[in-house]
Amino acid sequence: MDPSQSFVKHYEDFYTGDPHFNAWRAAGAREKAENVRTMWGRAGGGVRPVVVDIGCGNGAIAAELARVNFYKHLVGFDVSTTGVNEALRQRIPGAEFHATSGGSIPADDGSFDLAVLSHVVEHVDEPRTLLREAARIAEYVVVEVPLEHNMRNLGDFRWSDVGHVNFFNRALIRQLMQSSGLIVLDELVTKAGRVWAEDRDDRRTLAKWRLKNAVLKAAGPIATGVMTFHGTLIARSSRAAE
């Protein structure tokens, strides 16, 4: 499949129930959920928000947020029916999940305290459309993306089944959000992979993770210009701020 083909078709069978894939997603979800909670706290968010998880996949992040009793209620949307079915199968407390064709989100203006788009924006053909929808239905929006616009990805675009069609650095993701009706409040740069390495007792990978984090702390702009990190931002809807 290439990016000229259906976005929905590509992700329809993305969540197949493969145990290794699900374990990898669950490990990553623990870090992503931690970033959501960190950014919500930095924005001074209240206790147990009503959350919409846009691009919820198989519910991995929702499950982790439920484990720590983060939200009052969560609604997840995804274009993948296999992902939504897997999320429903888990019976995550206080959560419901719905398949959507993308584009508009079937929710009223200001229905949610917080919208979460974790590793979603890099996949979609029209990211501003999706971010404007998030800004319409939620007061605050957390976005996490891989910061892949670095020395490793400065050549021509090449499709891969990972499905990334947009590439960001710290400035580009801020500008995208700011041009989509969002006021960026704070941001966080992290290196993923710690939990996965710890779960497998992979000391070599954990050592690499620690080294890359040390480089990030010592020389942030240089590190993000060479290696891929994750950027997590929290913003407030300009509609809500009026």
C-alpha cells in the first residue's frame, strides 16, 4: 500500500491481536499515558477530566489511564474497526469506543475537558482538520508526535507501513498546532523505549536509552537534530480561551 490509497483501508487491519505487537504497544502506552498526565498537570488541569482519545487504536493508552484512575469518563475514536473491537474487548472501566471514518468527530462543541492525540497527527492526510476538530470539542488538547524531521529524514519522502506521512521537529509541530486554533501552553521532549527495555530486561537497549537521554539533557537542540525523540505538547483551544 502507498499513501495514495485509502487511509482507512491501511489501518483497518492494523490491530490484528498479535501478542508481540500488543505487548510493544502496551509498553509504549505506559510512557505516553505518563506524558499525558504530566502535561495535564503542567496546565493546571482539574482532577479526573472527561477525555476524548482521538486515534485511540486498540485502547492501550486508555487502559493505562484507567489503571491510574486518571479520567472521569473517556470516549475513544479510531478509523480502525479492528482497533476499536480490541479496545471494546478489554472492557476498560469508564471508557467507550467508536469507529469513525475520520474527518469530523461526532461530538458537540466543548464536550470534553481534554483531547488526546498521541502518535496520530503524523499519520493523517489533513492534520489541521483533525486538530481543529479537537479544538472544537475539547478545552485542552495534548498532542504527541515523533520528532523525525532531523538529519536522518531530510531526503525525499518514502512510504513505509508505519504510515507516517507528516514529519515534525519542535518548531513544526508547534506551528501546526498554533495554526489550527490552539494556544500552546507547554511542551516536553522525551526518549521512548525505557519501559519496553525494562519489561524485557534488555540491558543493552536500556543503556542506549540512558545515553540518548544524557545527550538530550546536555545538548537538546543538537540531539533532536540528529536523533528521533518524542515531543508532547499541551494547548488550549482558542475558542475556550475567549
